[in-house]
Amino acid sequence: MKKHGGINKPASVLVAATIVAGLLSACGSEKEDNAAGANNAATQTNDAAANANAGTDASTNAAANAGDNAADPVVEITVWDQPSPDDPGKSFIEEQFAKFDADHPNIKVKHVEAWQPDVREKFLTAVAGGEGPDLSSAAFPDMQVYIPKGIAADITDMVNNSPDKDRFIDGAFNLASKDGKIYGIPNDMYTSGLIYNKKLFANAGIAAPPKTWEEFAADAQAVQAKNPGVTGFDILGMDWADWHFEYYVWQAGGDLTEQLPDGTAKLDFTSDAAVKALQYYKDLKWKYKVTQKNVVQDIGENEKDFYSGRSAMIIGTSDSFTNFVGRGMDPADIGFAPFPAGPSGKAPAQVGGSFSMLNPKSSPEQQKAAFEYAMYFMSKDYNDALGQFKVDNGLGVRPFTVLKDFDVTQYIKDVPQDYLDAVNESAKDQHLEYFLKSSLSSYLVKPIQKVLLDQNADPATELKKAQELAQKEVIDKYNADLKSGANK
């Protein structure tokens, strides 16, 4: 049994798989269990007194209790959370299923495998056919689609009446809320931010991470000057280039698309914020000269540059700590910071993760049972057991949690406190990826790569070309189809 934090290996499928088990699941809290136990104890005491006064013997009392239990209705729910056969956490997950069953004899759970190919498509097909599960998991961006379509049940009253609500960190419910209503239970969360090498920064005499674009460029240059052979910043210019680029647009005070009140989409590729962001990208490469030579290399190569000490800064997520330590980095060298603020004075972070989502077509009894099941897997006892399982099996533990009472430092012994503090600070200003990203990504990658590869390329011109093409090939059709569907 390992006792050193479970970070000697990179995070495996279990991190995702068990979080999906704690993902589409969860149930009663310790407070609920204690209250139920107290109520049961009081009931049993009163029953015993009544039986004694009535001259009823123990066997009669037992028979009466058995009859009461038999009369309690059994609620059946379907949950998409069954682990795949090769899931490394399968035994742990199924052990937790058994514990829930033993503690809740009046809730019968049918588990359906969650890690199916094309799971989103299968889920939507099941919903359309009236076969949607009573409880499932949805990624943060999906919730923004499911809520307006009526796929996620309004659970506001259940959440507000739950003694567990205050166990969640501030803002945990934000991205599953609309118009003051709550539609999801947070399972897990990660936040993006700036990952930097503390040792390389110290060599350059820099005591703290940069807080503005200007400081970022200056620090990258200073690190390069004091650490020969080191790149100040590995930029993402590959086929996913828009993934990180959108952060800079947010920092400049804008976004890349808008969803209008009628549901249609509007492109903002040519906005002042987008142009400023792409100009800054260009300056990092050609003016400040702080990026790696191959600006279109794979993201895996960028990460390799960082954990091998060849790059001082990289964009990453709160989960990067486990990954880099697993690759051999000294935990003391890994720093995390909120993004440097751009011209807007702000630095929103992309957040991701999953919510447990109830089916609005389930009966009230099924919704109540599904909520109880979901909260069971968000209990402190469950999360402590999961953390210890990962430690014992050399698996990564996420350094960021949606629960206030789950102390990750018990399971990641070497994570610096300032890393955790910065992660929590970064998560305060939450932002989702831009609307219709999956359909528009390839159009934005072209201007990003153009300015990184061609010193003479003009950011505004390249963004205009990208917007015109995307408008013609994607947005016009999307909006037309949306209006056509609304008129049927």
C-alpha cells in the first residue's frame, strides 16, 4: 500500500471512470443519514414503549416491523453509470453500488454502461424515444444545451432543501443554473490556468507569476535570458489552436460567437477583442520571441517541453499537477496561477467537469430516489474512500474538488498550498467555451496558424477571411435550419 499521495503515475481512466460512477450518481449525506437514524431510533423507542404498555411481546413487535418494511414501496430507477469491463476502478465502483443497495433497500437501481461509443448521440436518441435514464451525467457545455431543450429536470427545491447544499464550493451550481433555477448536481470540476516552472522563475529572479499581458511577455523574456536553452512559453498552434486562443479573446473583453435570444448564432471573429488577442499571439512569436520554434507542434510535445524543463510556461488545467508529477517533475517546481489579465482587466478561466442530471419525465418518486442516489456519491465518506483507493493503486487524485469538506491534501501529499489556492482563485471567474465551437474550430485555426507562421500576416485581415467563410458555410445554414424548425 502506497502512502505518498498516489501521484507517482499519471492519472488513468479511473479518474474519469470513477468520477462517472460518482458522476451520474450520488445520494444521502451524512447529515441526512444521521437524521434518519435519529428518527428511526425515536420511532423504535416509542414503538417499544407502546408495545410494552399494550402487553405486546418482542416477536409481535418484530412481525409488525417486518410488515411495515414490506409495505414500503420500492422505487426503480435507471442510471447510466455502469463501468466498462476493463475499467481499473470497476471493483471499487461496484462495491459502492452494493453499499448503496444495502443502505437503501427501497431503491432499486438498474445500471447502464456509461462509457459507450457515441454516448451523447445514444443519450439524445434515448431521450427522443422516451427511454431516457432517470439519472445521467452531462458535461458542463452540454448542460447549456439540455436546459433550454427541457432535457434536464428542475431540481431547485431538492437542492435548496438538502443539508448538503452548503458542502459545495461557491459557484459550483452556476453552470447548471438558468433564470434562478438549478438543473444539475456538480460532480467534478477542473479549471484552466497558467502553469509555470517555479525553479526557472527563481533563476530569473521572478518571485511571482505574471498578472498582465505585459508582465507575461517580460517574464517570458527574462526566463529565457537567465535559463539558456529554455523557451519562455509553449504556445498552442496546432489543430486545436482555438482552444487556448479563446482565453485571450476573453481576456481582451470579448468572445468569438454569440447565441442571440432567438437561439441563432452571431460570429465575432472580427471584434476588437479577437483582433487584439490575435495580435498578442503574433507579438509573442515575432516581437517578444518567447515561443517554441515549432509553433504548430502537438500539445503532447508542448507538455513534454514543460515537464522536461525546456519550457517555463504552458497553459494547462488544475489536473496538470498530477500529470506532470507522474512524468517526473518535482512537485515543488510546479506553479499554477490565474491567467494574466488582458486589456479588459479580467482573466476568465475555462471550467469543465460534469453534472448529475435528472429526467424531467421521471415520476416524482423516481426523481426523489435519483437525487438521493446522486447525493450518495457526493458524500464525504464516498469521496474519502475513492481518494484512498486511488492512493492505494497509484492513481491520480484531482487537486480541485467541488466539495468544501473533501481535503485533497490527504491524498496528494506533495501538492503546494499555493497551487491549491491559485486553482480556487482561478475558478471564481468561470467561462464556457464559445458557442458552436465544434463546428467553427477549423475556421479559427487558420488565422491563428497564419500569424504564427507568417510574420507579415495581418490579424484583422485573416480573421475577416475566416469569419466570411464560416458565415457562409456554417452560420447561415445553422440559423436557417433553426428558423425553419421553429416555423414547423
